[in-house]
Amino acid sequence: MTSSHSVGSRCWAIAEGYLPLDDVPKDDPRLMSHEAACLLNTQERDAHVTLTIYFKDREPAGPYRAVVPARRTLHLRFNDLSDPEPVPRDTDYATVIESDVPIVVQHTRLDSRQSALALLSTVAYAGERA
Amino acid sequence: MTSSHSVGSRCWAIAEGYLPLDDVPKDDPRLMSHEAACLLNTQERDAHVTLTIYFKDREPAGPYRAVVPARRTLHLRFNDLSDPEPVPRDTDYATVIESDVPIVVQHTRLDSRQSALALLSTVAYAGERA
Amino acid sequence: MTSSHSVGSRCWAIAEGYLPLDDVPKDDPRLMSHEAACLLNTQERDAHVTLTIYFKDREPAGPYRAVVPARRTLHLRFNDLSDPEPVPRDTDYATVIESDVPIVVQHTRLDSRQSALALLSTVAYAGERA
Amino acid sequence: MTSSHSVGSRCWAIAEGYLPLDDVPKDDPRLMSHEAACLLNTQERDAHVTLTIYFKDREPAGPYRAVVPARRTLHLRFNDLSDPEPVPRDTDYATVIESDVPIVVQHTRLDSRQSALALLSTVAYAGERA
């Protein structure tokens, strides 16, 4: 598995972001609307990750910080971010993710505002290669 | 955050485009069918953006112009474009997006023609790197 | 718009393909299940495109041929391919798309087997850059 | 079709993975929730593929092994993996896919926990080019 050690990038961008107002509480928390950045660290050392969130009409928020341990994945829900401030609901945003070791980032949303689920997922944009 | 300054490309393509005829008005405008290009500008200066829209059987439309201010994101709805002409409904199209500074582009559609939402999102194709 | 002339690749792959059996005819043909390759040609000359379709347990089918005129987009439905043979339903397949001029390819599916639409879209994989 | 011989990469990553608990059996197995890696081998020789699955709080699982014959596609369902161990349900995971010849990988999920289907698909992240 030596080649997997070189998978990834140190800088990623997700231009699309939106947390719906979830006015109908779901019995099952797995079916609550959420948006996530799925982070994969295949390296042998921990990845220290910084997120900066951009908006339409105010200065960026952050940095938000997270650690993805060596050989682990972290599915980070934007709904859960609180430090330095929560991500506002019903507001367009975009995210830049920077890491001290190469990681892979995929973006996912589950929208359960209506009775049927809507899902989206896409690989984030890699700014440079490791 | 120095590395985020190099995130992006000056030329992007979205080969898929389609605005459904929205025959059932929704009470909530956030649930109306729409298609958007999410633009992220992490640079320290404004991005002047030009969109050209390609069709199956006529000359391209445009240029459409937009500005993404420094350190901001703009979620541009194709439904809202009107100058030099609106984007026709129920018609296949494709889009090329050019910018004078590197930006990141993601393509999103919300289809609410039926009672259940359908969502799609994908990073656009970057023609060259900054 | 000089830079858009260099957008694209001459070789693309879509590893995912599946045409559902559409047992419930829809009143509106726009809501029939379908799978499409959206092709964008920003060049000043026509693109002559060849599709080869790969399967799990038989030799590839094709070549299928299409032309995307200069400065046009073509949203090609796999359901409509018939020469040299139709694409089988309820069968996994994958597609390689080759062109004599650089194009951009995006893959879309609309699944209407159930009352709610499901949509997916993703940029295809570019084998080489123009 | 000489150019298609160079399509692909030997190392791919899918940062997002999740197999829902499928508590409502479906009459039609094609509509059961599933997650797949669609693998395309356009080469003239077989591809020997290794999958490693990463988790949040335990060591990676694998290697899982598969063969994609020459000029064939394989749509591998994560639900069906059993050796060395099944993929746990209701658990976030990520996948690295390595191959001895260049292949193309696309990631797909069909979520049928509710009456309406939700679909997602995205090209995986290519670590290096062939």
C-alpha cells in the first residue's frame, strides 16, 4: 500500500454550501438534513485541518480546526461546527480546507426538508497535488 | 492561509444545463426549481466573471457578466440571468465561465417539478490551473 | 473568449452506467428515466465523437458515432443509441468517449422508476488535457 | 481506440462511504440501498485491484481483492464484500482503491430508506495519472 501514501492534496475548496432550516424534527437523527465534508487521511501521521467559510456579504468565518488521525477518516458535519461561531442556516456559503499533510475531501448533503430524501456528493476541488 | 490564495482556475466549463418549466408555483421560493453556478473567490481582489451559454442549434448567448468580490462567494442562479437575454426554459444548454482571477466553480440543481426534491451538484471542469 | 478555446480533453471515461427498465410509462417524456452524456464543443470546428461501451461479461459495443458542431452542446441520451446496437437495459455498463477536438463531458441520469425523481450528475474523467 | 488505452490511474480515493441499515426489505433487489465502486478497465490485460477501507476509530480493513478483466467494467457493491470481513452498516467509512494497471473509478449510492430513491454519483479522486 505504499502508493496510497501519496493520495491527496493539502488545499481543497467546496464552492457550494447551504444548511437548510430544518423545521420538521425527524425521529431518526440520521435522517436530519445535514452537510458534511468527508476527510480521508491515508498518511502515517495526523492531519491538522483548518476550515475557512466564505459568505456573500460578510468577512469569512474561521478558522475552524479539526484533526484527522493517521489512517483514519472523519466525516465532519457543518451543522456541528460551533467554534469560533456556528454556521448560519439558510445562507449560501463556500469552504476552503487546508491540511498540513495530504488528505482527500468529498462533499455530501442530505436534504430532508420534504418527505423524500435528496442526496448530493462530489469530490471537492484540489488546489494543488501532494 | 497563504496557500488558499492559489486555489482555482480562470476557465471553467459546465457541460450540463437545463432549467425545467416550473408549472407548479411553490409557497417557499427556496424550494423553486433552480440551477446555480456557485463561485468562490479566495483572492484579495475582485473577480470579474464572464459566462457564455452554448446551445444545441443556435449561436451561443452572452456574455453575461458578474463580479465576485474579494474573499466572497456568489451563488449565481441561471434563472435570474436576463442581460443580454434570459436563459430559455426546457432547453439543453452548457456554460463556459471565465474570470480574470482564479476562482472555484461548482454546479448545483434543485428540481422540484415533483413533490420530492431532486438535487445534484458537481465541481465544474477546470480548463487550466492558476 | 480566447481562453475557452482550450477547454477540454480528447478522451473521457464514465465508469458508471445503468439504464433502468422503465415499466411505468410517464405522460411527460421529459420525466422518463434516461441517462445522458452532455458534450460541449467550444472550438471553432466540429467535433467527431466516438463512444465505446464496456460491459461486465461481453466484448465492448460500438463504436457509436456523433458530431458536436462548432460552438454547440449535444446532450446525448444513451437510451436513443441504436447503431450498431441498442444499449441493453438493466445492465451495468461504462463508456469511453473520444473526440478529434477537445470537448467537455458531463454525465447525468434521471431515475423515475418511483414517483419521486432521482438525479445524478458528475463531470466525466478526463484521460488527457488538450 | 488507441488513446483509450491510456485512460485512468492506478490509485483512487473515495472519501465518502456509508451503508444504511436497510430495515425495510424491498421486493425488487435492484431497489435495495447499496453503495458501489464502478471500475472500468480499458486495457488489454486484467486489472488486479485492492481495496482498503478506512474508519473513524479503528484500524483500516482489508485488503479486499477483485479482478477487472481486460476490456471490462465491474460495478462492485460494498454491501457484497465479505473477505476479510463485511463492511459495517450505519458506519462512516472511506476507501482507497489500487490497481496494477490504470483504471477509472466512479462512486455511486442508491438510498432507498424512504419511499423515494436518492441517488448520488461522483468520479473518485485520482492520486496519480497513468
